[in-house]
Amino acid sequence: MSPTEAVLVVLAGVAAGTINTVVGSGTLITFPTLLAFGVPPVTANVSNNVGLVPGSVSGVIGYRRELAGQRARVLRLGAASLIGGTAGALLLLWLPSAAFDTIVPALIGLGVVLVVLGPRIQRSVAARADERGGIPDHGVWWVWPAVALAGVYGGYFGAAQGVLLMAILGIGVADSMQRHTATKNVLALIVNAIAAVVFIAVAEIDWEVAGLIALGSVVGGQIGAGVGRRLPPDLLRAVIAVVGVVALVALVS
């Protein structure tokens, strides 16, 4: 890889790390960049995943203040992400890429709709939960399996995983958007990390590419935390919806 290409990959990593921390979908920047520089698709996919893990760690650290008091919730939902992410990574190795071609855009579209309608749906969910004694700290009953399914998707592909997680948390867990973002970052990190472990064990990693993306995504994670924390709830929700739509268009075009 030439010096110019290396710099562009690092910059793509910065952009991806920033977007992943705030919303998700950073893969839609780094993956096409690698393909444009001639990296084979499967190698690009797994190397990109490995490279973005340090950026996910950076994003979690950047949002550590909003994680205060969420230990039990993160541990419970993190188990769902761990199981789902492992299953998704194994599916990527076993199934042809066409297997998810139809369901991925549908999931992203659903996530965007749920993020937009989240406050209204959440009020309805909360009202019904109040009749049963209120929403538990870890969310209503379906949050755990929904997070696990999002983990399957994230381990398999990953782009816009954050949109789905924000929709699930925003509707099923009673808390602020900023604290949901912090939780989302931890859950996405778990999925990405377990997928990276699987890929390192069984797939061919381009370590130069992974290292360049890692370098950029670590910087991007800190930028994303600074930007995301300043966004008011409605604006953050709008940003998530826009990124989700862009991801949807990119996938179906």
C-alpha cells in the first residue's frame, strides 16, 4: 500500500471511529475504501472489523461518564451481545454473503423508523409497564433477545448496528439518549471484539490495513464522544435517522 493510500485509510478510520461512537455505520466508509484500493472483499471485511475494535474501545472510554450506574444493565445486555456476536461471526464464515442481502436493508429501515418513532412508542411501552410495576433497569422483557439478535447482525455485517441498538434501548429501556449511546457503544464493542477474535483465529487478516484503521478509529472515537455528548436528544435522534437512511441507500444501490 502506497503512502498516499495509507493516509487515506487512516482518515477513513478517523471518520468511521467518529460515526461509530455517535451512531454506527462507520463500516460504510472504511469497507468501500479498502475495496477501492484493491483489498479482496472477505479480507477487507475481516481486517476492517479487527481495525475498528480499538476505535470502539476509544468510544467507550470517551463516554465513560454516561456509563455511571449502568454496571448491572451492561453486564446483562452484554451477555446477549456476546452470544449474538459469536453467532453472527460464525454465520459470516459459514453462509454465502447473499444470505443476508434482503434482511439487512429491511433491518436498517426498521431501525430508522423505530428511532424516529421511539419517544411515542416508549411512552406506550412505559404506560403498559407501569401497570405491571414499572420498567426494570435492564429494560422490558424483549430487550435482551432483541439485543442478542442485533448482535447476530453486528457479528455478520456490522454497518448500522448502532441504529438498531439505539432503537431497542430507546424504546425498551427508560433512560436518556446520551446514556443509551454509552450503553450502545459497550454492546457494539462486545460484538465487534468477539467477531474479531473469531476472524483472527480462522480468517486471513491484512494487519497493515487493520493497523491503519485502528490508528484512525482511536482518534475518531474521541472526536465522536466529544461531538455526540453535545447533541440534544432530538438532534441526536435526527443524526441517527440520517445515518441510517444513508446506510440503507448505500446498501440497496
